[in-house]
Amino acid sequence: MNKKIIAVFCAVILMASVFSACGKKKLYTYEIAGKQEPVVTDENNALVTNAQGEIAVYVTDENGETLTASNGDPNINYITPPNALVHPNNTLVTENFTFKIPDGWYGDENGSLYKKDTDMKCYIKAIYAMTATTENPFEAYIDAVLVNNRTIIDAINNGSDETKQAGYYSAECSQDEFEFQDYSGQKIFYTIYGDKGQVVHYAENLYFMLDDGTVYLMNYVCEDGVGYDSSFNFAEWATNNITFKAPAAKS
């Protein structure tokens, strides 16, 4: 049977469990649609699917034992994947992105990564941003983002009552070119500081564009400065730990 690994939108609760019968392969179970399913994994502990993208699961009896066909092969069913999925090899897989989950982080059902113990205020996401056209080119989109950011930055640095009441006393914004895999893009990040120079908000946005004009955004945000780590180079981390899979061309 021709099987392949699929990138699926994901986040489910992983529980590794061992079926105790002697000589049986270690099985992983996931909670999918409220039910624990013994999923089929490959040698890298990544999930296995059929050509339609459905997740392969072992058929078991009431005792959790894997049922087999007359030739000894395990019986397998296929189920529709959830919106998001964390693989047993500690990767978060979405429709177009695969993240290596760093220590101290976890993936959720929306395909996002969250730093532990930050009340979900420190996170990493990768999403569709826009489609560039002749009338609305990528460069114009980036310029609009910068104008919006710098308007906010100027208001903070000019010391308006509103920004001070929010605890924002100074801010800075930077832009640079960025390359991700074979795609060129732009990196925009800004930092907001409190009255004592502490970081009270940080955001780093990485934009890259496909040949067809589709633009994706990968961003790292620390709301209220929670989870902020000045030694964490998000652009470098993303380059080494996020893999992008372009969507199939439309026929």
C-alpha cells in the first residue's frame, strides 16, 4: 500500500501508550474527536496517511489488541484528520508548515506554538497574509505595514497621555531583508518599552512571497513583554526549525 506523510492542520493531545503483548510494536494513541486512536507511525514516529490525507489507525479489539488479517498484517482503518496535529516526534504540522517544537514550548489546535508558563502571551504563528497582484504588490503591502507600525511608534515616542496610560514610554521599529528556504522576503520587528526601559511588547514578523504572489507571515510575539528573551533570534530559529511546503498547484 502506498502511504505518505501528510502535512495536516493540527493540535491534538498526545499520549504515548504501549500495548503490552510480547513482540508488538509500540503504538501511539491520539485523542481525535474525543476518542483515543492507535495511530500508525513510520520509523521517524511521524504519522502515516493514505493518498486522500486520512490518518491511518490500527483496528483493535475491546482489550486494545491489534487485530490482524489472515496474512498477519495488522488491520488498518483511515479517519479524517483534525484541524491540527502534533506528531509523536515532537513536531507541529500544519497545512503548509512543520515546526520543530523547542524545549519549553507546546503546540495547540490552531497550529500555533506557545511558550510554557506565559499564559499564551508568548507565541509563534505562521499564516497566510495576502496575495500580491500588479495592483497591490508585495512592496506596497510591506510599506503599509511599516506606515502603520511607525504611526504607533511615533505616538509612543511623542509621549501621548494615551500611550503612557497603557504603560508605553518608548518604542523602536526596524526593517530588513529576509530569506526563507528559496523565498525572499522582509523582516519587520518592533519593541515597546515601559517607564523603566523594560520590554512591555515585542513582535517580530517575517514575510515571504511565493512565485505566484502568495505571501505568508511567520511571527513571534511577546504580549506585555511576557516570555521575552533577548537571546532568542527568531529569524535564525525559523530558518532552521520551520519547514514550508508550498500548496499544490491548482489544476
